[in-house]
Amino acid sequence: MKYLSSIIGRIGLFVLVAKQPESPYRAFYRFPTSVGILLLAVLLNSCNIGKHLPANERLYMGTDIKLNADSTVTENEKEAIQEQLATLARPKPNKQLFGFPYKVGLYYLFGEPKKNGFRAWFRKKFGEEPVLASAKAITSNIPVWKATLQNDGYFGSNATGSLKESGYKARGVYEVDVMPRYRIDSVAFIVDSSDVRKALRASGRRTVLKKGDPYSLDNIKIERERISQFIKQRGFYYFLPDYLGVLANNDSVKHRTSLFVYIKPDVPDAAAVPYTIRDVFIYPNYNLSTAQQDTNKRRAYQTNERFRIVDSTRIFNPKLFRDIMTVQPGRRYNSRAQDLTLSRFINVGAFKFVRNRFDPDQQGDSAVLDVHYYLTPYPAKSIRLEPDFTSRSNNFNGTQLTLSWRNRNTLRRAELLTINGTAGIEFQVGAGTQGITNYRLGLEGVLSFPRLVSPVRFNYDQRQALPKTNVTLGYQTIIRGGLYRINSFQTTFGYSWRQSQQVEHTFIPLSANYVYVPLNSVGDRVYEILADTAISQIVKQQYITTVFNSDQLILSSLYSFNYNSSPRSTSPNTFRFNANAEVAGNVASLFFRKPLETDPRNGIFGVPYAQYFRVDADARFYRKLTKSVTWANRFFAGLGLPYGNSNGYQLPFTKQYFVGGSNSIRAFRPRAIGPGLFTRDTLRNLPAFQDGGGDIKLEANTEIRAKFTKYLEGAVFVDAGNVWTYYNLPNFEGDVETFSSNFYKQIAIGTGIGLRIDLSYFLVRFDLATPLRKPYKTNGSEWVTKLIDFGSTDWRKQNLILNIAVGYPF
């Protein structure tokens, strides 16, 4: 461009002047972003876009819509109409910055490029081809808008439009006359004595078309789909929504419409006949190499449920299909039953491919269907090696290697047996010199049945996926640095089932966990800690309890409820809710004498058992503010009530609540808060221990997540919460650790910023946080905002916490 050298010279002069200390433009020099925006605007405005456009053409800058609405049209309706018409308007203008089409400016910045080279790359990368104004495009919007208004019940509405030119630019200017909106006065279903029209009449009880609702073509389409599904579930295999019609009788005075739903007279005969299931053929070992042999119906054997199974290898027990099949011989065809059957075959986990076929036939005067299910199983046995990154709430991060062996058909009814051997290392991030390294070894076996294992047989007809019975048996040992080794044995027996796509239940009637620390594994460092006068009594007591009085048996029952909002919803809001209730020691207390205060070892075979009730809830709410910005929130509340054997004490250590760390209140180190106002020495590097646990917990978190690029995200967050004990324990000084009506005065609050790297398979998170309010007194005040001093090394060391973790905190 002929003015480009002049522009560059002016930019250079501006930078030289701005650099001078006395220059009024010094502020712009100090802020490169402001300078960049200013210079870019100067550069682009100096480019005359109009001279590059084709002759007699104008750049299209957007659409202006003026509504002339009837007085009965509400303000909310006007806003919705305006937004809807603007969305439908064509063409879409070029992107603009402060009203300037900057992408078009970049498109023409270096003139016409050659086929390849820098100019072509720059135009493709940063530019945007100009959108030209067209009178034809203006007139093409009008019938689309009129049809849209009519489909929403604004019958008789009209629109006119024209181009308004100004220099090299032009805008589409429209006037839209919006008539009164029609509402539904009545809904009637036209039926007779035929079977298909009787089904239509029955469907009317759940119609979505309600008297008083606005007329809406979209709702009429939804109603047709609903009625079609309703009729298909009553045996009409070939029925389609296109066979339904809806007539509207409008009252132009009252602006009301009467709707008449009917089945079209030219509906095919096959679609008006109900079908019955005659034979059900199942091919559970189907693949291309054995297709001829394993689809030979003459080799089929019949089960007690009259299913015909063709399986030369007999690898599956026929009882598996009794649990899965909801399509039954002798019953009417039902599309809902068909969907359930396919869903169960897919979710049972034993079959790689599932497909089915229906064969219609005539049996006397009745129409019948033969159903064929072709199932290709997975290989029954497999083995895999899986590396993993771990991130725990106590800021332990590390890696773990898992060797897993699977059998997908252990007992010939698609039972999944998984045996996992694990080995891992974890180190504590953000704990300074107090951090320790853990080594973890474990062996676990899980047997999952795709049914409820019970002496009573259950009917699963209304379940999307089959319920599961899970049995686990495992052993784990954790070596805590040079301190000690914890051994843990655990076994569980429980059920899980889905009530719907959104609701899931888990009930574990039996869970047994035995934890102990071998005395020969206790290192010298433990004894040094107990002899150190600089370490608080509570920390010493935790060591004594965990190491020397560690043997404990937890026999409990657990119920969990999970809710997730529909993934198919178009709402920007997502909600998740989890609730747990656990009770421990009740059954054991019926058979074993509880430990006496003078003989604490008198439990089950000399091992004390815990008694407590524990309930908690975790609610999470996510709102998508824009395409790249999400507002995430979490609220957690938990209560543990020790009683019986545990009366006057805390919950077992593994069942206590904690706050602080990368997945909790990130401005405090792991488990460094509470209970209540208990003051912890955070200024000296004392040996770390998992203290700070409580029986009651309240925590709230909120953060704004912004996605910058495909791989890079940022966040700003605020966390708050604390834990309390149920009883006033002698290990703590005073009574400030128990929950009381002044709990809100004991809340810890922190804030910070985060950087996240999204690597598709996992997300690496860096959160830098600082306390705003400490639950314990600091210079006479809980709030520490006045003490913030980023320039102070001591302040940064004591108050800036860097959390490194894998995955989102919630």
C-alpha cells in the first residue's frame, strides 16, 4: 500500500515520543496491549477498504429490525422475536471491532497475494473475505421471517426490507408488523373403532398441547413424535409420525385456535395393524468366520422362556438372556422393550457388536414378527498394563502402575472378574520441607454380576441397564517415608443400579475394613517426633493413635445416591448431586461385647471395632456463561456421629473429614485447617502429619474457568470452609474445635488464580492461592487482606500456596 511507509514512520515517531519520561503518552508505552490495540486501529483505519471492493458493491455491515407489534404482544415476546429474526437474518456480516470490519482490513492489508507465499498465508490466517450487500438476500429473508412468525402463532404478520447505503457500507433495514398471537382453545382427537385409532385416543391423555398455550408448530411436531412412539409401543411396528395430521381452526376475533389430531386416511395397511412377537432367535457367538454355522436355525435350542438360541460353543448360560430380554415371544411388539433389550446387550459388557433384524409374517389372521439378535462377543480374557497419574485431596500427587487381568464371562453369565495389581509412588506438593513420600502396593479382585444376586428374583423390565452386584476383596500397604507402614484389608458386597439416565443408586450392606501398623515397621523418626518438645501434643497424639493403637476394624453399611442433569439438555446449566449415608458397628455390637475403657482391646478377636453414623452431601452447579467461559460451583456438607464404642471420641481416621489442599481450600496446605479455631503452627517447618480432621465439615467453592486455546485454560477461584469435632476432645486446648452457633466465625477463606493444560486424556492443573481469612487469630484479626505483601519474601513463603494436581478440583 502506498501509505504503508508513512504509517510505519508515524508509529515509530509515536513510540519514540511515548518513551520520554515527560511524555503524556508514557502510560501507553508502559502497557504494550494498549499500544498494540491503538496502533492496530490506526493502521487499519488508514486502509481504504472501499477502494478494494468490486465496482458498485457495498460491504454488508449488519441488520436493523424495527418491530411494530400489537399491544397484546408482551415485552418478553418482543425480545424473543427480535433475537430469533436476527439469528435467521442472512447474510452474516464480517466480524467487527468497535464497528470496524478489522478482518476485512487484514484481508486487503498486503494487496492481492500470489498463489503461495506470505501474503496468501496472512490473508488465510488473519483475514476474512468481505460479505457484500445484496438486495436479493434482503428479499429472501422476508418469507423466512413470515413463516417463522406464523409457526409461532403470529398469524397475518408481515415484513418489508431494503438496503441503506452509506459510503462503501450498507445495512439491511427491516420493518416487521407483528400481529396478535393465537393460543390453543381446545385439542380433539378424531378416532373410530379401528385398533390404531383406539391407540390414538389412548395417547391423548398425555398430550403436550394444552389449552391456553401459544400455538407452536414445534410443539405440534413434538406431539406427533410422542404419539408415534406411543402407538409403536402398542404393537404397530410400521407406524411413523408422517401418518399423523393436525388441523387448525382459527378464530380471528378471539385469536384462538382449535386443534384436531387425526390419522391420515391413506395410512398403509401394514402401519395400521398390531404385530405380535412369534419367535426370538439369539446368536450370541456371531462373527463372519462362523456365521454360517452359528446362524443355522435348525441347530437352535429353546430355553424355558421360549428363546431360540443358536450357539455351537454354548459359551453363555441361557439364564443371561432371561435377565436381558424384554422382547418376549407371544407379546405385542413394543418399541420401548426393543430399545431396552438393545441397551442391555450393549451395556452388559460382554458383546462388542450388537444388531437385530425383524422379519414380518402372517399367521392366520394375525400379523407376527420374528426377531433376530446377532451378538459378537469380546475376547473372554484380556490383560493390560495401565500407567496412571494420581492426585488426592491431601495434595499427594504421583504415578501408579496397574497390571489388570479380566475375564468377561467368568461364570458364563457375563460376570466380569477383574484382578488388579498396583504399585505407585506419591509425593506431597506444596508442603515444603514437611512433605513426605509414600509408596503404595496393592492387590484387588472385583467380581461384578450383571444382576442382583439375591434369594429373591427381581423383575428388571423398566431398567435401562441391568443392575450390578459387586464383590471386592483387596489388600493394600502404604509405606510412609521413613515413618511407618500401614496395612489394610478390605472386602465389600453391594448392589448398584440405575433408576434412569440421571439417577443411580448404590447399596453396600456389608463392608469390612481392617487396618493395622506392624510395630517392626515403625521408624526412628516417629520416636524423634514424640520426643520433640517443639511439636504440639495433638500431633503427638495422632501419631500414637495411628501407629501404636492402629488396629481397628470397621464393619459398615453404605447407601449412595447420585444425580446428574440430562446430558442431552440444551440448557447452559448442569447440576450434579451425590449423597451418602453410612452406619458402622451395629451388627457387630449384637454379637460381640464392646470394648471397656479399662480394656480397649476387647473387641472382635481382640480388635476394637468402630461405631458411628455418617452422612454427607456434595452438590455441584455449572453454568456455561459463553462458549469458552464456565462458572463452576460446589457445596459440601458432612456430619459424623460417633457413638457406642466411639462415644466421646472422633470418627475413625479414615472416615474423618479434612479441608485444605489441591481439591479443597487451596489457600491452605493439606489438612492444615481446623478443627474450628484450633491454632496450628504454620510458621515453622515441623514434620507433616495428617492432622486437622473432624466429624463435621462445611465447604463451598466457586471458580470461573476460561478456555484460551484448545490446550490452555485459566481460572479465578474462591474457597471457604472448615471442619469441627462432634465432641469436645481432651487432645485440643479449650472448646473451640466443636461445632456451635458461631461456626460462621470460624470459616477459612482463600482465593487464587489457576492455569490448566488440557492434554485431552488428562488435565494438569496449577493453582496459586493465598488466604483471605484465617479461622485462627492473626494479629488480632481473622481477615488477613491488610497483611498482603507480595514484595515480602516471608509473606510469600507463609501465604502463597502452589497446588499442582491432575484434573479439575470439582
